[in-house]
Amino acid sequence: MESRILELFRAYEEDPGVKLIIMKGEGRAFCAGGDVAAFVNGSSEHRANVLETSYTLNYVSATYTKIQVSLLRGIVMGGGAGISLHGRFRVVTDNTVFAMPETTIGSFPDVGASYFLSRLPGFFGEYVGLTGAKLDGAEMLACGLATHFVPLEKLSSLEDALCKANTGDPEIIDNIIHDFSNKNPKLKENSQYSRLKSIDRCFSQRTVEEIISALEKEADRKMDDWILWTIKTLKKASPTSLKIFLRSIREGRLEGVGQCLTREYRMTCKVLQAVFCKDFNEGYRAVLLDKDKKPKWEPSKLEFVSDDMVDYYFAPLDQDSQDLKLPARSNLPSCAISKL
């Protein structure tokens, strides 16, 4: 599917008759992510091809010369975020559910997540990426992952209006979406985004261990369900995944989208090579195959994941593997998140 989308993106960019790209899912969800089973069970050559195609598509989307409007109905997770959040306009609705839950299956948020999550206010990106927390449409708009919130019953009418306008002018497109939008959808009473001050205090810490310690101190002062859930979730996730993602998002703050994708490609290749850690295969078994939800991570604790082990994921690939070679692009990243 991504191969076909990339092919169309390239063709449409050269076609003067194409004014804009509208991305939407068929059915109840936008996209719940990649097929992990096919990926785990595929050959090394298949995996490399899938990764190269996926990351190249993310990069082409982020640097696209024409306008991309993503209509994010239902679930938007993992790879689904990669093919939508790099675009210019990201429209969420009443039933949108976003998450990057990779640390729960022994991987890490990729597809450019170290770019778009690191651009969120404060350290909200660290919180979302480390915990895999689910955000609704109103929270996505509040934190900047979305550009507009359109009520579900108006989504089809918006699409019709965009098609009838037959324009690639970003100002006109913005005004059209704005006309259908709910400008200030109300955040739920227990919204995670309303916890931003607490999140900043805790997730600004230098290490995962210090983040958990800060959360435990918050719990000592005021125990509630959110703090309990956050601590429990971090302690259940793959220790290696947590450590490599924290470094990834911190590096991503200082990098462009192409640099982030190239580094994440290298990191994913190392995860799959499973030299120090086989957590991805174990996470797939526990969460998606056997579904016992009792993964046996190895290393099993944060203190057993050394700095040298983390460094390995950021080192150049060996001679038998080739780094990602992104296509030359003339356009700067169109992702509005980068302007926050």
C-alpha cells in the first residue's frame, strides 16, 4: 500500500491537473499502523524494502510541493501517523484516536516521530512517545498534532467542498477547512494535555529512571489514577525501547525531518538485528500473537540497559547494511508542527 501511495505522490507532484492530495482511510479507521506480523515473519530483504519505502514516503510527504489534507477519522497509530502527520493540514474529528504504542511491543516510535513529537509543547512529546498514551481529537488540536477539528457529521461535506474548490492555494484551503471547523473543541475533564505542567516537571528529566522517580514524587504529593497509570505503563514497557526513544526524541529536537528519518531507519535496522535485545520479537509474541500481554523483556530492568547498549542503536550500520538514501527534494518541510 505504501509503495502504491509513494508512486501516486510522485506522479501527482508532476501532474499540473492535481491541485491537492486528500488522504483518508476506507472504513472506520484512518490507519492502525503497519502489519507487524508480516514484518516480523518477513525476510531481511523484505524488511529493508518495507522500511525504505515507508520512510521515503514520510519524507516525500513532509517536503511535498503540493498541499496534503489528511482526514483523520478513527484510529491513527504508528505508521498511520507517518503517512498523515507530515502533511500541511491534519483534520481530526470526534472519534479520532492517536497513539504511538511501540514501546509496549519492544520497538520505538519511528516514521519521523522524533521530529513531530519533539515539536510539541514542553515535554508532551516525551510523554506521548514513552507511554503510548492515546489522544483524542481535541487533545491533538490543543497540542498541535492536528491543525483543525471538524465534527464527524461535516467531514464528507468538507471533502466535497475541497474537491469543488479545485485549488492548491493553501490560504483558500485553510479558509474552507476553517468554515467547517469547531475552533475550540472542549477538552475532557481528565484530559492528559491539561496535565502539561506535571508532564513537563517529570518528563523533562535527563533519564528514564529520573522520569519515573519524578513521577513517584508527584504521586507522594498527590496520588491519582493518571499518575498511577503513567508509572505502571512505563514500568511495563521494554526498558531498552524506553531508553532509545528518549535519546531519539532529544536528538530529534535539533534535527530536520530528513535527519530524523535517516537516524530512525538506522535504529529500526538495529532493533531488527537483535544483537543486544530481542524485545521486538518478544513484544510481538506477547501482545499480538499469544496475547498473554506478559512480555519477558531482556534486559529486564532499566539499570541493565547500559549507555553502550543505547549507543549501539545510534551507530552507523555495518558493512552488510546500507543507510537510508532519501531522494533530493527542493521543498522545505511543510509540517506545521515544526512552527510551534
